[in-house]
Amino acid sequence: MFYYKEIISKLPRKELEKIGEAVGIGLAS
């Protein structure tokens, strides 16, 4: 799960929200 955070940190905010909704996880929070 750590590598996942590294990838997320390099993505734009909008992409994060899009992925979060698709996965069903509140990544923004």
C-alpha cells in the first residue's frame, strides 16, 4: 500500500478524486 501512496502523491488533485470515487475510498481525506 506504500507504493500506492507514492503514485498518488504524484497525481493531480482531480485525478485523485476520480480514482477515489472509482475505488470507493476517500483518498482526499
